[in-house]
Amino acid sequence: MRHRHFLLYKPYGYLSQFIYELKRKKKLLGELYDFPEGTMAIGRLDEDSEGLLFLTTDGKMSELIRSKKVAKEYYVQVDGVITQAAIDQLQMGVEIGVNGQKYKTKKCQARLLECIPEFGPRGKKIRDERHGPTSWASITINEGKFRQVRKMTAAVGFPTLRLVRVRVGDVMLGNLQSGEVIEVDEFTNLKQVGIK
């Protein structure tokens, strides 16, 4: 059987799954595209997070990409104008809560984004500008604790308002639009499909 692989720009408000057992109505990935049976998301993005998501019918590929060897980069809009001191703290690791325990995040790459990224408007308005300024930062991590990036920015005093994953390994979100899906031959050879 030939496995199939996809890249998706997951929109705000969708769960990174195909089946949801609880009674509440949720938006699921299967509503975005006619995926083949057995397709699974590799890793997750929270319901209120957006950006690059890999999907595959190959479970072995899933394990490889979720490993700590593969860096994931996020662009994060935060409440307030983030300081260099806060960026430095993020890079060195901060203490967050994971499963009721204190956990210190591993060293990571973080930087202030000088220009506002050109993402389209989010499905739900973030908040009114009258509530004060916001700023954007890039955070690249090799681990993936539950809601880790959100917890990290909150730990340094700048809560996350919007979070978009822009890179997994060498694969960039590129020009994908929110909700768009493209099928690719494999995840290691993506330069061929125009994603730089």
C-alpha cells in the first residue's frame, strides 16, 4: 500500500483530530479535505492555535517527525510589547506547569519579530486595539509539552493572544492559506512542491 502525506494550514477553531467522542460539536480536520481512510495528524495544534500540520497514513513517519530531533517554530502574538529580557528568559528556559508538576523548559531559540507577519485575519477576532499594544515573537522548540509555548510566554509576563506554527524541521508554512491542504510525495523532499 502506498502511503499518502499532506500539509495543512490548520485554521483557528479546529481540533487536530478526525474523531471526537464527546457530545459537544467540534470542528474536525476531516471537514477541510477528503482525506483517505487512516489519515492521522502528526503532532497536534490546540483548537485555538493555527499553522503548519503534517498528516499521513504512515504511522512510522508520525513517530519520526514528533521526535525531539525535529524543531518546530512558532510565531506568537503576545499581550504587550515583549522585552529583550523576556526573550532572553525564554531562550534559557522557564518554569511551567505540566500535569500538576513544575517543569523547566529546555533552552530554545527566541527572537522579537520586527515586522508583523502577514497572516490573514483569524477566525475569531483577537481583541480590540484599545486594550493596549501587542507584539510578535518567534519561538523555536524541540519539545512539545501540552500548550507549552502559551505557558512559556505567560511565565515571562506576556500572555499569548495568537499562535501560528510556521515551520516543522525544514518545511515552512510558506504561502499556504488558512484551511488549505496540499498532498506531497514525502516530507523530506518538499522543496519540489514550492515550499521553501
